[in-house]
Amino acid sequence: MSKLPGRGFCRVAPTDLRLGEPLPYAVYDSSGMLLLKAGFVINTQKQLDVLVQNGSCRAEDAPRARPAAALPIATVNEEHNTFEILDLLKIRLKRTFDLYKAGSLNADFVPRIEGIALTIQEACTHDTDSALANLHLDYDTSYAVIHHLQSAILCELIGKKMGVREDSRLPLIKAGLTHDIGLIDIQDELDRQHTPLTPLQRERITRHPADSEWILASLGATAAAWLDPVRHHHERLDGTGYPDGAAGDAIGTPTRVLAIADIYSAMVRDRPYRKAMVSGEAMRKLMLEQGQKTDNRLIHMMIKEIGVFPPGAIVRLANGEVAVVKKRTASSASPLVCAFIKPDGMPMLTPLRRDTADEKFRVEGIVPFSNYRGSIVVLRSLWNRP
């Protein structure tokens, strides 16, 4: 087993990684960034291959013995674990962007993004509700990180709904994770800015799809299925988009999927010049204003997949309580929710599950999460238990 100089890490032995069994130790990339926690269960051969091929590492002094069978091990099959995995993905993606901005990533960039994309597929396979809820409830992580993760997850869900094979969905997830990399160096500045855009900023925004394609190619991305959606995600069916003014059939289906994911994710995040829309309002705006410019069929497919009231949305019930959507159900209008605010506006000591198919607890509408940010610790705790 080869040692990494001065790092205190050793290469992971391929024999230590087994499908369907918990990792005996935490796994890191070659720079020492955490990839997977000890106890994580690898359930796909592709994820296993990526970890081995990209030179994943373990701490030199990490015990190689597997956890005793009697010990409880949190796996991705457990609901709360998927929620936590999304927190880990935020850290990994932020670190990847930070290293890129510092000029410290070259050959490592593509493997990092591929690893994050594979983990997104894994998380969505086991618990889509928790993955969606984590991002809808997060208004503290930087816009660049949340926006890219949310876009990537929506691309995965729409692609799956369309019946696209798992390996064919992967390039579009990677496109979702990186489509605005051409703005990464000024994104924090844009997030703080309340004044109108300068001419230079407008120029950067207009050319960022082409810049993003060039940057990704320079970092080692070669697949057209990754690069094409990145370059064209701001094209519109009526020819009013940019950078190439493509229209109609010249805009492929993967690009149309990313365009819709990008627009929806931007709408439900706070921006310097406007407050975030609640998800229902964003969906209506998508259909009314963007339907003919993007692809109405795919918009309806996304809405059907994530629900009228997606996990993590804050809703008001017929009895006056305020609740958070916990799970989608067969009826998109009647999700499973957990009430956390009483009708008199006082917080509940313990959130209560409500069946919104019951007329008494019918969902009357979505309310802004910003009104209840003080309850975030209580809300997140709902995904830390079964």
C-alpha cells in the first residue's frame, strides 16, 4: 500500500471496499478532503470503481477491521442518513469550487465532480424526499453551492422520470453541478450586490455558458453530453436565449432539462434583488412565462416528480397550523407533513405528523421559509430520526 508523503494517508486497498458492506474507515481524496464516512454502504459497482480508480485514501492509522455486526451502522438506506449525505455533498462541492478558484485543481477536478454526481444518484435512489428537503430548507449555504446541487438533483429526477438509463443520466448531473462555473469567481460578489449590474458584469453573465464550457474542457471534461447542456442551458426554444441564439429542435432534451432545473432552482433561492419565491409560485411562473420558451412537457414532468408541495416546503394547514412537508404521497396535493407551529403562532414543543388527506389538515398553501428560519434546528431534526 503506497504512502502519500507528509499527509498521514495511505491508498485504500481495493479489497477493503465491498458492495453492500459498510466502509471500515472514512475515505478521503488525494488532497485529504472527506469523501465518505466510515459505515457508508456502497451499493453500486460504478461508485466502487470510481473510488478505486481515483486513488482514494484512508487515514494511515485508521483501523481496517470492519465494524462489529452487532453495532448499529447508519447506511444510505436510512432516511436520516440521506439528509446528512446532502450536508456532506455541500462541503465537498464548496471545497471543489474553492480549490478551483485557488488554481489548485487540474486533473483532480473531473474525478471530484464525478464522485459527487455518483453520490447524488445514490442519495436520490434511496431517499429522494430527504434529498429534496435538505436543499429546500437550506438558506445559509452559499447560492453557488446550493444552486448547483439542486439543479443536479432535479436533472437526475427528471431524467429518471423520462426513463433514461442510470449511466446516461450521469453526464447531465455533472452538467448541473458545473453549469455556472464561469461565474464562480464573481458569484459571491453578485450575491452581496444590491446595486444594478455593471456593463462588465452583464457581459460576464451573457458569456458565462460559453466560458463554463471552455473552463470544463480545460479541466479535462470531454463528454459532449456534459459540455453541450452547459453551453446551451440559457438557450430558449423561441431563439431569444444565449450564447448562440439556438431555437427549437436545435436545443436537445438534456439541455432543456438543465434549463428548467436551473430556472426553478434560481427562483426558489433568495437573490440580492428579490426574495425567494415559494415553490408553488415558482412552478406557476415557470409554466406561464417559460413554458413556451423551455419545454412545457418537461416542466409538468418535474412538477409531477417533486410534487406541488415538495419536501422541505413550509405550508399552512386548514386548522391554522404551520407545517413542513416531510414526504410526498401518491396524491401530490396531500403530502405527509409535520406541524411545528400552533394555530396561535406559538411553536410546538414536539412537531406532530399530520395526514393532509384529512380535510381538517388540508394544505391551504405554501408560506415563505424566511418567516420561520428560527425553527430550522427543529425542522432539521425531523430528518435525523426515522
